[in-house]
Amino acid sequence: MMNAKFPEKGTEKDQVLSIIDKIRRMNLEYSYGRVFGSMCTKPHDIALRVHGMFLEANLGNPGLCRGVLELQNEIHGAIGELINAPGDYEVLTTGGGTEGNILALWQARKESGRKTVLLPTSAHFSFLKACDLLDMKPVYIPMNEDYLPDLDALEGMIDDNTAAVVGVAGTTELGLVEPIREMADICGDIHLHVDAAFGGLVIPFLRELGRDIPDFDFVIEGVDSVTIDPHKMGFSTIPLGLYYSRRRFPVSVESPYLSGDRQRTLRGTRTSASIPAYWTTIKLLGKEGYRALVARCMENTEYLVESMVSLGMEPIVEPVMNIASFHHTEAQRIVREMEAKGWNISRTVNPPGLRFVIMPHVDRANIDHMREELAKVI
Ligand SMILES: Cc1ncc(COP(=O)(O)O)c(C=O)c1O
């Protein structure tokens, strides 16, 4: 409310809490089974409890939460192992994919002194924020008929102004894994950043489940940095993202009045409760638990595809991960009408269509219910 005023006097506790209760009931919570358009999910119950125990934790002032710092190191090592991070890699904890992608372009710009960023058409809009912030110029690589970057076009686009090339492992709209190895070969010494914000915690488990998915991480020598988000398919509480780099991040400032000597992240004071919460989740589930989670999401994705095909919809691509999108020219209207009925689905732009992210909070009964409602508006 723009006309709200700072209250002169305090209000009675029960009255305040009753307003908060009403406000909370306006949320569309994951557990209602109606959210098909988010890449986040309801974390493990125990992780939620642990998160609540660390609300004061602030790694901007790490001397006050040394235990959290230790758990952060363990997380950095565990995820580093999953994505084949080299021995002396750098890793910074972020608030999510947007911040990770900003750090990547910041590093590329600082190291190269150049300003052009070659982005796949699939790139998440966070790169546009990063470019604006860093005064860099985004240039899009055209898509081929498989909705992947056209490699011949990329080859012709690299020039003396190119600071970085971006590849995506788990595209936001279609869940595709771009040809990172081939892109690395074309890039040579140019910074190749892989945005694996979503796919980074799906692909390793899909591969363990026997699916044939190309390399996307530091196993490829030409990959310079990777964004990967535990708060998406890592089943972590929000906010938690990670930025890995082959080289030391080139910006670090003295933080004399805090307990650490220097700060090397974009944020200063930062909520850090998601670190013990995520550590707890990793401990509780292990690789085995994550494999099971990913397997279930994929089964449900396949079930959703069958269900949508039976409504006459055509998948844009065969899903590689738990994102399924379907050609539709009136997606915007449908998303709005479903929202009015209390459902969250989303849409794609390249090409236009309806998009569903089948996160761990979605089950078959939710899919059946959603299909019933969707059938009335398509
Ligand atoms: C591939 C990709 N990168 C980056 C982001 C941005 O992540 P966040 O919203 O956590 O900043 C998203 C979000 O959907 C994404 O799909």
C-alpha cells in the first residue's frame, strides 16, 4: 500500500499475527500442488527446521558464524565434486542464478577488458541485468531448428571485443543442454560461462540414472565458470546459489570493521541460514536420495507429456529434464486464466508455448487436476 504510514504506536500482538495469517493465506504454496511454473520447491521438512535455527547467521561477518563457514566449505566441496571442479577452483556462495551470472560477466569483463557478451537465444534474462550493470553489450547467437545455439554462427561472431560466451545446461524454457564442448572448442581463450543454475543439480543424477546427456561442466577444459543453484533442483531453502570459477575471482575488497579480512562476494550482509539447511538436506538424502527425487520428477514429466498430448498439445522438444513445454499461440491468455483459477503455469517465448516445470512438489494427482482445469481454457 503506497499510502501506508509508519505507525506511531505499537499494535497488539494477536492483531498483527492475524493480519500476517491472512497475508500468508494469499500465497500459492508449493504444497498445494498447483505450482507448475517455478523452478523452486518445498524443501525437506527437517531442512526447514534447521533454516529456522540459523536466522541470525550472516556470512558477511563470518567470524560470528564459524560453524556455518565450515558447512559452506563442505557444500562447496560436495557440489564441486559433482561438477568436476578442478583442484584449485574458486567458489563463491550467491543468492541464486542471477548473482552467479553477474559474477561471471564481471569476472570476464575485468579479466579481458572487453565488453561484448555472446548469449544463446535461450539465455535467462538475468544476463541482460548483468550487461546493463556492467556496461556490457549482449549479442544473441541465433538458434538452430533444434532450439540450440547455431555453432557456425557463433564461430563467425567471436571477435576482438568478445569478453565472454555463455552456454546453458538446462535452459529455462525447454530444459535443453547446449553443446558446451563444441562451444568451448570454438571459444578458445575467450571466457566460456555455463549457466547450469537449474540443470547443474539434475544432469549429474540423470546420468547416474543411465540417461545419455553431454558433458557440461569443468570436465571440459574450456569451461571457465559455472553457475549452479541448490535452491532450484538442489531442494535447498532459498536463497542459495553457487558460482564456480577455474580462476580466482578478480575482485576482493578489505572489510576492516568486520570479522573477515576481505569480502569477495557481491552481497555484504547476507542471510545464510540456507547453508546449514542445504547441508542437512545433502546429509539426509545423499546421492541416492537425489537420484530418486530426479527419477520421480522425470516419471511425472513423462506422465504430464502424455496427459498434454491427449489434450491435443504438441511438445516443443522431447524433455531432457523435468521441464516440458508445448507449442501454443495463446499461452499468455491461458497463463492468465489459469492464474485466475488459482493455478501457476508459465510460458515460453522462443518459440511461443506453455511451460511446465515438474518439481518434487508435483505429483500425478496434481497433474490430473491441473489437466482438468486446463482443458476448460485451451
Ligand atoms: C538457467 C537460469 N539461470 C539463471 C536463473 C536465475 O536464477 P535466480 O532467479 O535464482 O536468480 C534462472 C531462473 O529461472 C534460470 O533458469
